[in-house]
Amino acid sequence: MKSTPSEILDYRCRLENPTSLGRSGVSQIYQLHGLQAEGYKILQELFTNIKDKLFNEYGVRTYSTKNEIKVAIDGVVLNQYLTKDIDWLGIDRFTLEIILRKEFCLKFNNQIEWKCNSRVMKLIVNQSSNIVKGVKYRSKKNIDSSSLFDIYGDFIIDCTGHNTSSSKWLKESLNLIVPTVQIHFGGGAVTFIGERFRTGNLTFDSAAVIGVIANPPKKNTSFILSPVRQINTTDQNSLGILTACAITCVNSEYPPNDSYENLLEWTKENLDPEYFTVIKSIKISSPIIPNRHAIDDRKYVEVLGKKWPQNYVLIGDAMCTFNPQYAQGMTHACRQARELGKIFGENCHKLKDISHIFNRRASKITEECWLASTVNDWKIPTLKVIETNKNGQVKIYQRGYHSDITNNDEPRTPLKIRFMQWYNYWFFQCASKSEQLATDFLFVVNQSSNPLILMKPTTFFRVIRMAFMNYLKEKGLFGRRSTS
Ligand SMILES: Cc1cc2nc3c(=O)[nH]c(=O)nc-3n(C[C@H](O)[C@H](O)[C@H](O)COP(=O)(O)OP(=O)(O)OC[C@H]3O[C@@H](n4cnc5c(N)ncnc54)[C@H](O)[C@@H]3O)c2cc1C
């Protein structure tokens, strides 16, 4: 934490083990992370000087969604002609983690005690009153020792991420089964860092963030570039941007990470030529780091009502993990944390009720992100869905050739999801022609607006009208077909 900004970048590019920097268990730390506008806003509210520090000490900048970002889905550019701009923070996850830790220590130094290199092993509970009172942990440095230490708390926030053992702990100590749904969509990514050079194509050279979103089953690959630092250079061909580049997939169509040459070859075959040109022009300055088998994984804590224990909550990925392509996870965690702060701040709730109130409110945040993340995932040809109900019964559904081998039933896309797939398609067609709809959409994507604004009556009728007119054109009943 005492490292200088350039040392941090150097650690990042040399893949220094995060444990040595005091943070372990976050293998995704080297993957490209975009922080959505609402998450950035929450961090600025918590740490008022953070923006100045990022800009002045770390060469970080924000980028205008209106002018410096090109993002497309299925050929539709999403951010043309916005009515309001949105800032995109160009930073890498590794640097962000370290800065946040530093800021946290500065702000709360005498109120916190770090227990690094420790692993929580189980919950300490009072079964008869359904209360979590603390945790038992062991030191990772002393793996041979079976000794566990106790730590007690009035309120325990479990933010143990996507590999959380919370379900296991609750079953062991309170015989509580948490209903879950896991959606396996074959998600994967490779990320590297490099300096951007001109391609000669002004559309892309003027864009700091470039992205194309997978659109399964037609297009199962995607990519995104997002700046991590500005750099000083005298090279006329350099854009002066150090960027993170992530090449991602669904349906297990993983990009290779054995060499840059093979990755470029793969990119040439799997992405559009103009994106290949952009990627080819990057001078790579880090290894290529893979991440595979990302899943959507949700715990339906809210359906347990008062069966859920008092004084214990899950936050962030521990409650729900999303398809990383939509960059929702960090902002989802920030929003849940803000909600918990709000509940305590309301000063009118009894401590024993807070976990239940939180579960109800936090699950609304989760539901928004869950829908945004899973609507497209339900289109994956090799989709696998694992459902565990509150009695602990597990049902596995699977599509594609694996279903013949495993004898699992095919998953049936829920009606709500089918409607949303249909609605989204026509919404994008409208948004490509409407400044207001494109702006509304990007505010929702950044978790700054409630998704329901995409279905407000005027928008809803516009989308329905577009779909209906197209239907008439297809049937030859009205003019000629305009979109496909
Ligand atoms: C490839 C990839 C790309 C992603 N891209 C984005 C993106 O662009 N934007 C975005 O917002 N999100 C992205 N995410 C998601 C994001 O990384 C997570 O949503 C976010 O880190 C969740 O934060 P968290 O605090 O809940 O968990 P984490 O950041 O995972 O932290 C969990 C912590 O708990 C610790 N822990 C676990 N078990 C124990 C235990 N038993 N005892 C003690 N400690 C324990 C772990 O060691 C770890 O330090 C991406 C994820 C992946 C995999």
C-alpha cells in the first residue's frame, strides 16, 4: 500500500501476486473491469478526494460516453447523439483496489483492524434464536495448525465474493438451505495491457473506449478496450493511452492465451476486421491472463423471510454473481453497501430486523442486474441451468449435445425472459434512431436509472409500433421492410 503509482502499474503488468499486496482470493483482479457511473458516484460520495487523487497522481481520467466511446451490439452503435453525457472512469481494477484500501485506511484508520491472510471457516451462531454472532477463522500462514480463532460482532457482513462458502456455512450451522440459480453460459475472457497506436481509422483512433457486445447465438465473441492510464510519449503514432484489452466469449468459445500471435490469429477469425486492426495496433506490455467459467449465480435470500438469521447479510458477489461482460458486479456491490448504510442511517429499525429489511431491499437491486445479465445468456446454445430449491432439491437443465449424454432436461426460457429478448431487440432498433432512448438505455446500463424507464408508456408504444410496422412490412401489407 506504500507503493508509488508507477510501482503499482509495474506490479500489475508483472502480475505480482495480490496476496503480497495484502489482498488475496480475487483472481479477477487482472481482468478488465469497467466501473459503471453509479458505482463511481458512490465511491466519490464515500471518499470525497478520490477523483483528484486518481487524476493527479495516477494518470487516470474519465472519458465522455458521448464523444470518446464506441460501443455496439449487433451492429447498432449505442451511444450516438446522447442528450446527457456519462463519465466512464478509465482505471484498472488492480490500481482501484489498492487506492480504495489506502483511502479506507486514511479515513477509518483508528476504527479498523485488518486481519490479513486469514480464512473464515464457519459461523458462530445461536441456533435457538437464529442469530449469527461471529465467525471462526484460521490463519493462512499456519496451515498445519487446526486452531481456529473466534471473532464476534453485532452485525456481520459477508462479502466473500463469488467463491463464497456462505451457503455451506448456513447449512452446517443453522440447517438453512439457500435457494439458488446458477446459469452456466460458457463465459470466458483474456485480458492484457498495452499501449495504443494509431490505426489510421479516425473513428477508432478518436475513441478511448471501444466495445462490441456478444449477441448470442449469432455472435458469441466480443471485446472491449478501456484506458487504464494516460502516458507521456514523444512517439507521433502513439495515442498516449495505456489500455486494458479484454477479448471475451460466451458458449465456451474461449480465446487462446498461449501467445499474442495465436490470440491475434483467433481475433482475426472471430471479430470484425476493424476490431482486429485496433487490437493488432496495441503494443502489449503484460502477459495475457485468462479467466474461464464465469457464471450467473444468484442466492434468493429474500424468499427465506424470517428463516434468514439475524445480524448477518451477504453483499456483492456473495449474494449474486453476474456475467462479467456487462460490468455490473462492482457497482451492484456498491449499491447494496449504500443500501445497508441507508437502513442503519434511518435509525428506526431494530438490529434484529436489519438483515431481513436488507434482504428485501438488496434483492431488488440484484433483480435489476440479474435480468440485465441473464436475458442474453438464455440464448446460449450450450446453456446449463442448475436450480436448488429451499428443500435442497437440485435440478439440472442443459441444452446442446451435452443434454443427450447427461439426460438432463432442456432448460425452458421463462416467458418474461422471452418477452425481454424480443423487447430488447426492438428497443435497440428504436434507440439507434432516438437520442432520448439511447440516453435512457445508457443510464440504465450504468445503474444510474431504474430499468423501468425503458418501458415507460411512450417508449413502450414506440417499441411496439416499430415491431408492428415491421411485421406489416414483412407480410407485404405496408411499404417495404426496413430492418431485419
Ligand atoms: C473476468 C471478470 C471480469 C469482470 N469485469 C467486471 C467489470 O468490468 N465491472 C464490474 O463491476 N465487475 C466486473 N467483474 C465482477 C467483479 O469482479 C465482482 O463483482 C466484484 O469483485 C465483487 O466484489 P466483492 O467484494 O463482492 O467480492 P470480491 O472482490 O471477489 O472479494 C471477495 C473477497 O473475499 C475473500 N474471501 C473469500 N472467502 C473468504 C473466507 N472464507 N475468509 C476470508 N475471506 C474470504 C476473498 O479472498 C476476496 O478477497 C468481473 C468479474 C470477472 C470474473
